[in-house]
Amino acid sequence: MQLSVGELARIKTLENGTQVSTPVTLQVISNIQPFSNQGSSGQMRYRCMGSDGEQSIVMVLPVHLTPLVDEQKICRFTVLRVVRYSFTRKAKPNDAPMPFIIVSDAEVVGTATEKLGNPERSGVGAAATSAMAAPAYQQQHQATPPTPQQVYQQQQATNPAPQQAYQQQQTYQQQQPSFGGSSFMNRVGETKPSGYGSGGAAPVHSGAAPILHPIKDLNPYHNRWTIRARVTQKSGIKSWNKQTSQGRLFSVNLLDDSGEIRATAFTQHVDRLYPMLEAGKVYYISNAQVKMARQQFSTLNNQYELAFDDSTVVEQCAETAGVPQEQYDFVPLANLMRHDKGALVDVLCVVRSADEPVEITPRSGPTDRKMVKRDLTVVDKSGFQVRATLWGQDAQEYALPADAVVAFKGVRVGDFGGRTLSLPSTGAMTANPDIPEAHMLRGWYDSAGRGSAFQTYDAGGAGARAGGEVRTDQLKTMAQVRDENLGGGEGVDYFNVKGTVVFIRSTTLAYPACASADCNKKAVEDAMSGQWRCEKCDRSFAAPEYRYIFSVNVSDATGQSWLQCFNEQGEQLLGCPAGEMVRLQQTDEAQFQRRIADATFREFMFRCRAKSETFNDNTRVRISAVGLQPVDYVAEAHRLNKLIEAFGAM
């Protein structure tokens, strides 16, 4: 086994804190002893003397080699190939500087029967080196020394009170061999490799650039890597408190020219790493665990994710050339109907207005749980306007001015009232991004968009163009709805139908709803007090707010279908609020029936939503009218004329 003769002389000339990734072959020439500073994780580490055959140096071994030390696979005279390490020179007042290396990664080459070469001692006293070679317990008992793990277990055998532990620690340190008047524990235990961090900004990398590994090639079977990546997204610090565990976490998305990956820091690592990582900056990152990704928490196209731990090293990279910016795949607001409910999309838009944050009670979960949300009204060049909802910390801290350009990454598509957007915890929002698309959108909005009229996906307007012209790719006949089995799959289907209302099921047109704003839950009358009570809001009212919910039979030349209508559609169809129809039904039956008759045999353009529902093991497709508008016969005539011309040209 050949050692890297002369390498230690070169290493000792390096600057303090230098990270080195050039492998060297060294031999362990002392007994291996526990390293006192185990960190917050409590994981065991060891220290020893290493030799290149000419000189020696103190080495602190990494955590992942601890099992090999415990199994005696690394012991005195073992030869190691040190792959990556950090050189440190530690000195205290009146002490000679002591060089040592903190090993990040190493491999076992083999174990010799004796010391190779004749190494000089690394500037430390003979007593110190002798003590490393023959520990105190061996000098006292002259017996076969226990394994390093046994030594550690003996030290941890008792769990004294804090004051007793402090006294024992002081006594133990006084018994340790000293290096030039200062113990090894005091010197090395206070030192961590450059890039480890201590709760502040990440240090800037110095020295030669490390050998880089592309993100797309990271996997759990390769643990020797360094990536250079840009932080494209950084979450806030989140807390959890379950019966089995509690703690904190934050995550970042990392991007290089090969791909993206998500990285998460938990509990004891949050305070150290959170200040070190800033969105938009580029870092060298190494020594993190590669694990299978939990896709429910990530929107990235990567089967793996990173978990930061005690050994993770983060250094800021001054050279950012070649590291791409955030990658987007923008979807125009006019094309949201092409994406299913729950799909994650990227959107570039202008914020026309922002509501104040409000506190709501979720439909599921504990009744005392509250959530904060804020609704934004956003538009883009496609001429559409939608509602985008922010949640939690994003909603509370939103402070952008009106007409700001915003890029949403991984925003979720909703189908309430047609189409909406909602920013999940895994998504990101960037204000005024420095990308060409954002500059073009800003120019368009300032020159023409600010005064434009925008279409919506709300009642009547969903999927329609200006002047009432319906998108022909979504206009269906009743026969097509049946033959194409719209709504029969797992998702939700939207389409337009031109049909005539031939029957209104008027037995029950409306229900008594809560009178609170933004609450449509059913209210129940208290027979004793005569008050109407909403269980969700925990409030009582003198009278409810009636809301429409009824079915209509709609027919065209190819067939008929039942559509369910809600409050907005009911008011458009019947021409009055639900409370008025309930009053007429109770006091003036003739006028009530006249209103029903006036609404029948009228032709409308319906915007429909079809979805399969299961009740009592029976599955059927429910079609709801999410919007309706009277037929614009001029626009309809133009559409039919175009169809005739198209058929004539065939």
C-alpha cells in the first residue's frame, strides 16, 4: 500500500478553512478516540493521527465512517484514501498553531501490520503523540484496550445532573493529554469546516472550484458529490405538532442546467441553514442525503429530493455564469379550461386588484382551526380575468402595488365558478421577474391593457368571447354530450350547450341559507325561539337568506338533459331573488306559476359542468349550469353561416 508521500507538507501550507477534493492516501498511526463535539444530532465521530510516511496530522473522521470504526474495520495502521477534506489551523493565545484536517469523505484501502515510513510529528509535543498512541486507560491498566465504542459507552454510562456533568467534564478534560498547553478537545471541538455555517449568511467559496455533479444524476447510491445550483424558491419556516412528533422545517428548490431538485431542512438544522440560503443566489452544496421524493409536497419533475443534515456544507458561489434562472412554462388565462381541476400550471399576469386578507374556517379539520386568505384579480394578454387566492403567510405579507406583474410557479387550477387559481405551499410567486415575457406583458398593459375589458370564467362568461360568440370547440349538442360520455370519467368536463328550457322543477326552488356574508350553509329554524341558526358560523338570525337550487330540463334538436341551477343562474332565469319566489309560493300561487311559465320555452346558451357522483353505490353523471346567457341571434347567425360556408368548401 503506497501512501501519498509528501502531501501533508503541501497541505500544511494551505490557507485556513480550505476545502480540498484532491484524494490523498494516509495511514492511521494512533489509536482512534471519540471526538468530543458531537453536535446537536448526537451522532458519534472519532479522531486519530494520520501519516503520509513523512509527516503526520490530526484527522477528524466523518459520521458515516463511525460504523467501520465500531466494527474495527478502521483501526490503528489502517490506510485510508481521503477523498474530500477541510484543512484547518487552530491556535489560541500562547499556543503554537496546530494543523488538522476534518475529513468529509474517505475510503478504506486496507490495514497494514505496522507503521509505514517514519513520519515526523506534526509540531506537537512527544507527550501528546505518545498519549494518542497509548491512551490513558492503557497506561493505567496495561491491558488490551477496549474498542473506541466501548470507551464512548463508558463515558456515557451515566446521566448526571447538569452541574455534576459539568464537573465531570472539567475533570475529564484535565486528564486529557495536552497539545502545547491546550487540549485537543478544546481546539478541534470549536472548529467546523468552511461552509458549515453558524446561523448567518453562507460564506463565499474560496480556493479552486470543486468537481461538480449535475442535479439530474443525483441518486441515493452516490454520496460523494457537490452541486452548483440556484435557489429558485424558498419557503417560510413551518411548524408541525402531532401526537408522535413536533418540529420545524423549510424547503428550497435548487436549479442547475440539468434539472431541479427540492431540498428540506428539519428542526435542529433550520436555524443554521435558513439564513444561509437566499432565493435567486447560487451556492455550492454538498453532504446532503438523497432520498425518494414525496411528490405530494413537490411540484418538481424529479424522483429524488435532498435532506439537509449536520454535515451539509453550503457555500455561496461568486461565479454564476451558466446557472440558469427560474424556468417557467406559462399558460394563458384563456387556456385554463384545457387543464383539469387540481392541475399545477405557471401563469404570468398583472394584478389588477387585491382584496384585504380574511380569516376563514376550513370545511374539514378542527373547528377552532383558522386560515387566512387573500383574493387577487389577475389578467393577461389573452383577454381573460380570473381570481387568484393566496393563503397563510403569503396572504398576510402581500404588499405589491396595483398593476404589478407577477409570475406564479406551480399555481393550482380550481373549478369554482368556472376557473380559479390558488397558490399552494409548494408554489411560488415572483413579483416583476426580470424575464423577457414579463417586460413584454408590462409594455402591453401600459399601452393597451389597462383600459381593456376582460372576460371572466364566472356565471355566463365562462368560455365565451366578446359579443357572446361561444367557443366552437366547446359547443356541444345533447347527443354529443351523451355519446362522448362527458363527465363519465374521473375528472370534470366543461362544455357549452344551446338549448330551450322546457320544464322547471318548482316543488322546491330554494333553501334557507345563512345570512352571513360568504357563508351559504343551510340555516335551521329553532322551533322554540323562532330564530334561524347556522351551525358553521355559530350565529342565529331572525330570518334566513334564501338561495336558489333547482333542476331544469333543457332540450335541443338532438335530445334533452336535466341541469342543476344555483342562485346566480336562478336569478337570471326567473328574474327575481329566491326570497321573492318563496314569498309568492306561500302567498300568491297564481303569480308564482306565472313567473315559472315566463321562464320556460326560452332559449339560452348554457355553460355546463359535468361530473360523476356516487350515492348509495349508484354512480351517475350530474350536469350543473355554472353560467347562462340569452342567445345572441346575430352572433349565432354568423356562426351558422361560417359552418355552412365550411361545409360548402369541402
